[in-house]
Amino acid sequence: MFFTKLSRQNPNPLALISTRHLSTLHDRYSFQPPPSLSPNPDPNPNPNPNPNFKKKQKPRYRPPSSLDREGEAPIHSDLPFDLRYSYTESSPEARPIGLREPKYSPFGPGRLDRPWTGVCAPVVDPKVRSVEGEEEEEERRRRREAVQGEPLSSAERKILVEKCQRGKTKKQINLGRDGLTHNMLNDIHNHWKHEEAVRIKCQGVPTVDMRNVWTQLEDKTFGKIIYRHGSLIILFRGRNYNPKKRPVIPLMLWKPHEPKYPKLIKTTVGGLSIEETKEMRKRGLSVPILTKLARNGYYGNLVPMVRDAFLTSELVRIDCQGLEKSDYKKIGCKLRELVPCILVTFDKEQIVVWKGKDYKPVQDAYFLPERECFDSPEGDAVSGNEHYESSDDNNSQIEYYSGDDE
């Protein structure tokens, strides 16, 4: 009955109760009710006092990127050599005939204080003087001697080799089809931060010329090779190596496109006529296979095998089924300079080489043993009394393949 009478007198009894209740709270506690509890709620709770006010737009979201270097100075590197994508699969003497892309630096725009020529980032401006000079060679030799210090004794070498065996550690660096790349130098120094020596496993195309791999590893890292077994190499960092004073190595953010080089396979080879060249290619594809190359295998004995085969046959065929086309072209290019020989064809995933009309067997050929342990303090990357020349001299006249070959 009470609610019925109250509803007749006041159609909204809750409003009356809430008003009395709120007034009591306001009197006792100075309570200011929110707009939702007000008896007459304002339809526009947040009026805009300034009609000309415009809400400030939020800046567009930009994800964090290593390419955004606004206000930062370019990185300066003290490495005394030209920065290339691959140091074993390219030569400073090989001149390309063209570029496949504009000269965008793979280090990123404005990240490095060296210009990118499309092939490398030279240590000095090529417009001023020669890149490879006596001063750079002397500086490189001096820095390497300062890092290496006194040679290791036989016992010290054996201890380091034992620490790098498969049963002792699983850490290793894989050197694959691209050879010794620039970013791999940073990986080697990261390993040297915790260990004195690092294990490197070589696979694929670079193993055709292991001497080049040894030379480039020691030259670019200022380290020392103390052991080799097949494709495994143990690289020592040096007695005086300080991880806190490691060289600044700017990282490449992407792989640059390879430039264009002259074609490896010519219309005629070795001074033969067109008909004689076609006949030789047919005979080359029918001769017995010398060996079959496995994918990402070890090809350290390939050059001696081809040299021995030329003693009894003028044509040699190597089966490359399963390999990438660019891989067996690189292998053929290395065989042309190391054997030496004349490339005949790459058809049907085969490498066919001809010894030529005036072929003379190499008398001072060096055969790589399966295992090499460097016990003598004076030992270099070649055991015994035999030494090898720098691979830069061997590759000085190499013309690398062009992807336009068919």
C-alpha cells in the first residue's frame, strides 16, 4: 500500500529516494555524485568549451627498424681490407662487366662510412689511390702479429684441439656454399669471446680450393689455423686477443646480387672450329664419369683427381646431378684455374673439361693429406717443409661465372 500511494503521488519514487540520499551524503561528506547518479543526467557529459578545438592526431605507428638511424653517425670500421659479401668466392682482380642492381649498400643506407661500389666497400677511396697497397699490407701484418703473440707449443696445441672435438663441445661454424661471408667474421669473434679456439666445418664449393679458405680465414680474422682434418678446421684466436678490443664489424642486412661476369662457355674452345667444338662436347658427355659430387660434400681431392685423369684421357666428365646450377659453375671455374684445363660444357648437369693441346702436367702439385696436425711452433697452414703461395695470386686472373650462361 505504501508503494502504491507513493507511486501515485510521485511517478518516480526512486528519484526521490536517491535525491534525499545524495543530499545527505553531500551534507555529511561533501560527496559529489557522478553524472550517472545525478537526478537530471546531462546528455553531453563532456562538453567542449572551445568549439574550435581540434583533437591532436596520434603519429602513425612506425615499427622499430635497424634501418632507422636518424641523428646517428655512420659506423666506422677499422678493418684493413675491402668489405665483400664473400671473401673466398670472389677476387679483387676479377672485373665484372655489369651490375644486376643499383649500387645499394647491403649495410643499409647511411650505416657505413665506406661507399659501396656494387662489388665491395673499399677500405680507401678508389678515386684517391690504389685499394691494395703496401701500406695496407703492412698494417694488416702488424695487427696480426700483435694479436698472435708468441707461437703455441706442441702441448698447448693439443689441449686446444682436444677442447674442440665433437665429444667435448657442439659449438661450430658452418662454412657453406657462399664461402667465408662477411657476417661470418662476426660469428667467429662471438665464439672467441668465450673460447680460445673455434671449430669450422667447410662444405660445398669452397672446399675445392682449401688453400684459399685457409688463407682468407687467417687474413680476415687475424687468427691461426692449428689443426685440420678433412673439412674440419680449428682456428686459434691468438695469445694477446682481447674480446673487449675486437674490431668493429658492421653487419650486412641482405645478400647483394652478384655482378655479371663474362660467360665461362664460349662458342669455340681451345682454338677449335665450331664443328670440332660440337663434336668434342658430344664425346665429352659420353666418356666415363670420373666422380659424382654429393650435395654439400667435401671436394678437396677433386683437383688431384682431374690432374691424374688427364694423364690417360684428354676429356674428363664430372657428374653434378642434384647440385645447384650456380654451384657446379663455380666448381668448373675453380678447376679451370687450379688444374688448369678448358671448360667444354655444363649440359645435363655435367662438368666436361678438356686438357687442351699444349697441356703440361703440374710438377710441383700439392696433394692435401686427410689429416694435418701442426705441432711445430713455426708450422703454417701446410705441414712439413712445403708452403703454399697466397690464394690471391692463384685467383688473380679468375673470371667468375655469369648467371646469364646457358
